[in-house]
Amino acid sequence: FIKKYPISPQNKILPKMDFNTILQRTAVPNVTAAASLDKKVDFLAVVLTEAEIEAQSNVVSFLKKTAAVNELKKNGHVSGFGGDSDKFEKAIVVLKRAKNNQALNWEGTELSRKVLHTQQILNPTVLFADSISDADALIFLNGLLLGNYKWTRKTDEKSQGFKRYTDVTVIHKSLKLEGENLWPIQSSQFALMSREFGNPRPDTANPETMLACAKQIAQHYNLKIETIVDKELEKKGLNLIWSVGKGASKRPCLVVLKYEGNPSKPEDLLAIVGKGVCFDAGGQNLKVVPGMIEDMFADKGGSCVTLAGFCGIVQQKLPINAVLGIGYVENLLGEDSYHPSDIITSYKGLTVEIGNTDAEGRLCMADTYSYLQKNYKPTRLIEFSTLTGAAMVGLGYHRGGVWTNDEQMANDLLKSSEVSHETLWRMPLDDEDRENTKSKFADLSNAVPLKYGASGANRAAAFLEAFVEEGVKWAHLDIAGPGMFFQDKFASTGGFAGFGTRVLLNYAKNLAN
């Protein structure tokens, strides 16, 4: 045991949220393209359709064997060693079975997750058969890069042995890695970055360390930053954020980062908000159902998606103006915790009765909405949050819900989700939902008790809508299902998947265009 787990300084201290380390861990490998395979490689992955199996036997000689072809058709993949005529030492042939772009993207992730990293292939060569279009090859390649990731704190040699790709070579008859074709490669970095923000537990990622990380990001990209910490929140009237976080030893804060990518149009500003609850125990309405509390390190998922997406906007130098606001808190049970029945005056001035302290995310974001709108004057506001279990029940683990007050924004987000292979579903919002946010003793209640928790996700959206100012185009994205899904499935590699990062990046890119 001592030999297997030697004591070392690295094993004693968990890494904090160091942005330079995160950049290194999520850097895109060197990706190159060629029209043909001209030299022998150690490992070759071939992607083809069933109709091309016979034709590709000239490239992969073991496809001439009936047993190999039968295995390929049955399992969707087959591996083998190269012969004298082959230009590889070992190869895997993958059958393209996807019926849509999202499934094709997931097939690329699965190749990384189940094969390439299992065999510790650091410089894979991926050959696409002639029938695979340029667009499909890029979708598959994006999925492959999304699978180029693993988060662990295990110290055994096998777990620590995971290594990311250094080089990826793409063989395709016509694909050129230039211009717009670089975007699926470049954007993958920020999906992985959101995982680096999202997977660490609250001993590592908490309001204090995330504040320090935000300051590093501001310095790295030369951004304007505003921070409001601890009792300064109360002094400035950010009472909702303050009330949620004041019961924890790690003091709450509001972080605002501003990027000016189009200084000639300062009035055209996109506000981005993320839910930054670094751990949610429920407060005085403590989570008591087994399985509810253990995963609540990921309740900061919206902030991780928006922080990584914001870094992508800045790093890719998109010509837009954007401001990011995140209220970082821990919602814990302590002597200073806020109470059910408290009536708190928000930054906007609306009074909010606390129906349940476990409906805390909407409180933090309401104050963040108001602060950004009053002090930065955005024209659009988009927000991501792991907000409600109701969204997870209704939409499952691979869809996010979107509520919005603007038809064009709805259409743009749905189109961005298609390009991102992250499914969004538009949800309703009407006067009945708004009525069910009202309190008998205050302007609003954060949680009106309804039988069976009826319309919980819609009521949360209606609560947030009350803090949207007239004329501001607004969208709320509840990503609770995919944000709390930690299995090796879809585009995930286990742990927090970073769902929504690519939606945000593609939405911002379309705004820029």
C-alpha cells in the first residue's frame, strides 16, 4: 500500500482554481489535415459507412476477412493489426451509424473515451472514408476532442496515467482546416474548460477560490473586473446574494467581468449571468433525501458554463461587447443563515418572501440581473443555471430548457443548440406562472408551495422574469438535467459535462456575424 500510494507534497495538497493550470489542461492539441495517408502510423482510426467496407479493405487489409466484417456490422467497430501492405501498426474501424449530427458528435466522443484513451493513443490519425462530408468530419472531430478529457483526484498510477492528445491528424479527401472550419476545434477547448471549473469540489472550488480565479482571468485577458465581497454586498443593496451566502464561512461575492470587443458600439452589450452556488446544502430547508446533497458541488454549473464561454468569446476575439456577472455563494446551514419566512428587499427594490431556502439560485441571479442592468445597460441578457429538479424531470439528462421574452432570441438559441449538438427545448411562460410567484406579504415569493411541485421550472423562470427590465431581450436556460449528469455517455467523459458552453459560444459568434 505504501509503495502504491507514496506520500508526497503533491498528494497532500489539492490544487486550487489556478487559471494557468486550467489553460494548460484544456489546450487544443495540434490538429492537421491531409488528403491521403502517405506514411505509416502507429495507430489509425477509420470512419466509414457500411456501403464502403469493401472499398476500404484496400486501406485496412483485415476488412477482407469475413469475421472482421461481421464483427464490425454487429458491434459498430472492429480492431486489428496491420499487414505488410497496410500503413499502420494497429487500427480501429468505426461504422458511422448516427442518424443525426448530435449522435455523430457523440460517436466521436465515444471513440476517444472507449478506445483511444483506453489504449493511451496520444497522436491518433483519423481517416474518413470518401462518403463522409467535410461538415460531418468536423462534427465527428469536435466530438473526438470533447472526449479528450478526464477529471480525477485519484493518486494510483493507472488514474494518473491519463494523457491528453498531443497531435491529431485528419485524413480526408477535401477537408481544409482553415477559416470557419477551425471553429469546431477551437471551441472544444472551452467546453473542457467549463469541466475544469465544474468538477472540483467545494474544498477546492468555493466563493473565495473562484473569486481569485476570476481575478487571474481578468489579468490574463486584460479585462475590466469589478468585485463586491462579503458585507459590501449588503451595503450596496445586493441583499438576496448576501442573504443566501452569509451563513457560510466562505464569504459570498459578486464578480463582474467586462469585455469590449466592439468599442465602436458601446450601447450594444450582451449580459451573461451564471448561477454560482458552489455548494447547495439547502440552507435551513436542508436537503435530507439520500442522493440529493452529494452532487451539489455541481450547482455552480451555470457559472462554469458562462465563465468558460466568456473566456472563449474573449480568446477568440469575437467583435461583440459582453459583461459577465456571477454571484458566488455557498448555501449552508449556519447560525447566520437566512430563514424561511424572511422578507428581503432585492437590489431592484422588490421585496421577496423566502418560501424555501433551497430555492436560492434564483435569488442570487435576480440581484445579478438587476446589478448588470442598472450599472452596465445591456441590450440582451442570457443566463445559464442548474436551477430546478422540475426541468430535469421534464426534459431528462441531455436537454436544457429555454425561456425567453423574445422570438428572435429563441430562434437564435435553438439554432445555436443545433450547431452545438446540445439540445434545447423552448418552454412556456404565461400569466398563471407569474401569478404563482406572488406572496401574500411581499411582492414575490421564491417558492410558492403548489401540490406536486406543479410547474416548478416555469415558476422559477417567471420569478427571474420579474427582474428583467423593459426593453431588454432575455433568455433563461435551465440546464439542471445535463448539468447534473455524471456518466460516461453522450458528449461527457464522466463528471460535470459543461453542457451549454458551446451554445453560448455559437450564440455569441452569430451575434458577432
